[in-house]
Amino acid sequence: MNELILNKRIKTTSNIAKKENGKGKIPGVIYGKEIGSELFYVDAIALRKELSVSGEHGVLTFDLEGKKGTALIKQVQKNSLGHQVIHIDLEEIAANAIMHTEISIKVIGKGELESKGLMLQTQRDLVKVSCTANNLPKDIELDVSNGEAGTVYTLEDLKLGNDVSFVDDLTTVISSVSEDEKQVAEVETEETK
């Protein structure tokens, strides 16, 4: 985890913020007990690299003109196509304090389900966890490769480290496997010929 350099900015019109964004600077806000509330710009390339390491709900270290600390990524706003970051919100936290936040569920094995004529129906793609900033994982994996029609995945199916726990009930449904209706219809059509 590299230290993200934040440069203070003054509140301006949205047109000026858009011009700065065009120059490779992403506007953001950081807030917390120690730092208060500060507006900043961050280099777009440095931010993209940091998001690839820590994820969009992760933890990062920052330097805001000499004020160093740790922050939780609270929100990443993207353009209408969903590809380019246009704004970021950070919350300053103590690195050893227990926090509650959401992390992404990374599904693996979905292609294997589809090759069996099955599809995954997802109810949740984020899960709320409790841990210290130092122990926050980027994401958590759910392996669905062995799923069959009718299989239901709950929080119990996710594996967390010893220093991380779920906030929600372990019986909370994440996703389920069902037959792909389109493929079932195609098979039925073939059988009637």
C-alpha cells in the first residue's frame, strides 16, 4: 500500500472541478475526527493504482500536505459509463481501531456453471464485515464452480481470516444457482422435433 498524495483544494464551481479532472486530477473529500473535513485533488493515475490494490471499499494511507494518516474509501463515483473515477470520498480512521465496512464478493467459477447450462442469480455483491484497518481484505471469494441447480450460497460459504468477522447473520443469502431458462427452452424444443 503506497501513500496517496492529496493536495488541498478550495471549494469552487463544478466547471473548475471538471477542468481539473481533464488535467488528470480527481476531486475528493476526506473527513474524520482529527482532520475535520478537507477538499482535495489526487492524481488520477496514482488513484487508479491505489484502487487496483486496495479495492473500492478498501483502506489506504494518505499525505494531505504534511498530515499523514489512514483512510477508508467510503465512495468512488464514476462517470455515466462506469469506467472513469470522477470523485472520491475518504473517511480518516485509526489503523488499529475496529471498524464496520463493506467489501466486495468476488465470484469465481461462474463460467463452469454456465458450461453446465446453469446460471448464478446474485442477491448481494457486497458483505458487511468488522475488523481493523490493517486486516481489511480487498475482497472475499465465493467459489461457485461446484454448484448445481438449487444450490443456495450464504455468508457461511465465505471464508474470512481470523481477524475479520461478519456483521450480518451467517444465513444471509448471497446467491443461488438455477437452470438457464433459455437453454432449457432450447432443449425442450429439440426434444419435440
